[in-house]
Amino acid sequence: MAAATLDNANPTILSASQLPTRQKILGPRKGPESKYSDLIFSKPSYLSRPFCDEESFWPEDGNASDDSGAEPIDEQEIYDLIASISDPEHPVSLGQLSVINLPDIHITPSPVLGVPSPNTIVQVAVEITPTITHCSLATVIGLGVRVRLEQALPPNYRIEVRCKENSHSQDDQVNKQLGDKERVAAALENDTLRNVLDKMLETCV
């Protein structure tokens, strides 16, 4: 696509390091409280040969694994699923363009209540923010987000994707299209649109 035909030829692009992430890089502990760290976190002798053949009981980094069970799907996990979707106009992700933002993802019931049962309906609402108010691809972007989440989440999760209020000059019309199941189903049967969506989702991990 030629640059002259782009809706927004010069969008603001965030670097990967500016995107929200659950993973934090921790430096080595220092100070008097770490004096006994080597002793506390070292692998016990009874988990070493010849007493034990299973090295997997104790990881190489010295920290015992936590197998306390499944954790609920939270907003960060939803963000991670959709932030890597490629923008249909630019060779960068929706997260880097701030089309997807962590504060604009809402889950009901809240993940802090624990893992919902398979019979509990969980509502996931995602508000997208187009890079410009007259973006002609807002509906396509919303469809990409919806398809990605419907493919990745359990069947008891219900997805709602909307334009953030006042982020698009025709947000009512875009939201009506994204919220109409029949329109969404019809759009996904369009081969040309399906190819665009498949291209957008190629970058998802």
C-alpha cells in the first residue's frame, strides 16, 4: 500500500520496552538480608545423585517451582494475546501503536476472585483507540481483536470489542458493526477480509 493512501502515514510508535509486561528483570539481591541466600536456595543434598535420579525436582536457578494450580486469566494476559496483532496498514503491532492499552481491558467477574468455573460466563471488554479519529480500518482492527480472543480463550468467555469513546468520528457506527453477531459472521465469510485478518494474526505468539 502506497504511503499516500495511508490513513495515518506517521503514527506514534512505542518501542517494545515501553509496552506493559508482567515480566520484570530482577537484579541480584544485595545487602545483609541476602547473606544466607546461597544456603537457603541451594539444592538439598538428598535431591542429588546417588540419592535421587530426578534432577527436575529442583530447577537450575535454585528456586523451587510453584505448582499451586491454575491462575485466572487477567487483563495482562488478554493484553499479551492481542497487543502483538499486526496493524493492517503499518508493519508494527497494535500495542506499539497504542491501539490496544492495558487500562482499556476489563474482565467481569474480576480475576482477583480466582479461576471461574467452566459454567461461569466471563465478559471480556476491550476498547480500541484508533490512531486517528477517521480511521477507515477501525472495524477491521476490532474484528482482528475479536477473532484472536475467540480463538484463544475458553468457550465460556464472551468478547466485546468497542472503539473507546470519542476516539473515532463514527464510533457509534463502528461499535454497532462490531457488536452485531450476524454482521461479524458475514464479514468473516468474506475471503478478502479473512485474508487481511489472517495476515494481522500471523504475528501473534
